[in-house]
Amino acid sequence: MNQLYPLKFKPILKDVIWGGSKLKQELNKTKASDKCGESWEISGVNGNVSVVENGFLAGNNLEELIETYMGDLVGDMIYENFGTQFPLLIKFIDANDQLSIQVHPDDEMALEEHNCAGKTEMWYIIDHKPAAELIVGFNKKVDPETYINYLENNKLTEILNFEKVVKGDVFYLPAGRIHSIGAGILLAEIQQTSDITYRIFDWNRTDKEGNPRALHTDLALKAIDFNFYPDYKNHYEETLNKTSNIVDSPYFFTNILQFDKTIEKDYILIDSFVIYICIEGKLTVCPEQGDNISLTKGETLLVPATIKNLELVPDGLSKIIEVYIN
């Protein structure tokens, strides 16, 4: 069997009611339309499984690769736990307009209702229009009765927490946390492999035929965490040429690295694939064996679990998000 190498996948582009043109303009998704809201970079979601675009494995999808390479690709423990389904979904999102207010179920509820995993996710803000903001959590502790009262009286936003965003902001969204991405925000999203979303309120929008989008009021009520948290943002320190952790969760471990000199990576203690999401600049990924591969802003790379040592060589100042399962 031929040796595994770092894999690039064909982006899966999604046109949506709230999409825009930033994926094409800022993240080099040349085939994206002007209503493209999402680029699924690495996906194991049924019906949307990523296909390799580089090297001798080009044309194979992610599920087929895991079937063939098993723990060599994803890590032994991950293969044991998830089988041939890739456990993470990596996306870029361009919210040209406000997204619906929504919530996702946890693993227990998702298994019971949909026979799949729940959806915990995180956002990294790549860019934004001035004064752009998003919704995350409540601005005070509420109970289900209060929530329903505000929802039915079209005043839900009065009890929600709005956050003005700054480039580099990170928000961790455990399943159950009510949220919405605001207009003018470009972000990277890392999440569990699940496409289950409960739409709570959609700003009274209608589709081309004039129909309102479906809402999932009862399921959302069952899923929501009604607690108030004093701080919804993840705080971290970024140091040039040093890897900094931004999220440490049971579902994914995420770091940020801004660098202008060669960085050596050693994954000998990690039984997991590693994902690089390039959010600034350009670099070359140099595995110990095999071909080097370039990565530019807007590209994502999957490094197989068997590759334990590599070098990251920047072309000027570059920035990547590094993701694996710890």
C-alpha cells in the first residue's frame, strides 16, 4: 500500500439565503457564487463526504480512505470510536446577512431524536465589517416559560447576548447554547460531524416562493441551555512563532499559530489526524518523507495520524489554525 501523505479536499460549496461573495474574494474559492454562505472543507457528513483533490488518492472520498487506512489515517482510538465516519466538520462561513437564531442538540438528545452525534462547535473570526456582531447565549438567566413568552411576543432578542466581534475572536459553543452569526462576518467553524440545527427564529424571512423557513420550536426548547454565563468568549494569548491553545474540549483541541520562520512539529504523543486551516499568508508543509505541499489562505489540509514529524515553512507572515482530537 502506498504511503499516506497530507491531503487536500475539494471544497463543498453551499449557496444559502444569507450567503455572499467573501469566500470567493477573500478565501480564493474561485467556483463560489455571490450567494455562497459555506465552504465545507473537510466533511464526513452523509451525502456531503469530502473528495481528495491532490496526489495518487485524488478522486477517493474520505469514507473510502478511512475504510482502507483506518487508524493510520485518523488515529487508532478515533477509528475505534467513530469507525468510517470522520468525526469533525471543518467549514468557512460568509454571513453576508444575519443567520437564523438557532441551537444544536447534545449527543444524548441527537442520538435519541436523529440517531446521530450532537453538535458542539467553535468559531474563529477571520474578518468582519465594522460594528458586526453575533449572538451567543442569554444576557441573563431565564427559564423555559420566560423564553417562550419572549419568543411568542417577537421579543426574543431582548434576552439574548450580543457580542461585537474583533478579528481573531474565538467563541466555543457547546451543544445547547443559543446563537446566531451576524451580518458581515467571515469565520472558520470547527464542529462535530453533525448537520442537526434547530431553527428558533429567522427574522421573518421568506424563501423565493414567499414561504417562511421551517422552525423547530419544540425540539429547540428541549435542547437549550437556559443558564447565564458571564463571559462567552474564549481568551487566549497569541505569541509570534509559538503555538497557542484556543479551545480544549472533549470533541476537538484547537491551536493558533502565527509565524514568520520555520516551525518544527512533533506529533509523536498524539494518536490523531491533524488539520491545518490557513487563515493568513502562505506556507509549505514538509513531511519527513514524501512530497512537500503548499497551503495558502483559504485552504485546509488533513495530515494523517501516521505522519509524526514535519516542518512548516512560511512565505512571509502566515497564520494557521491547528486542530486534532486529544
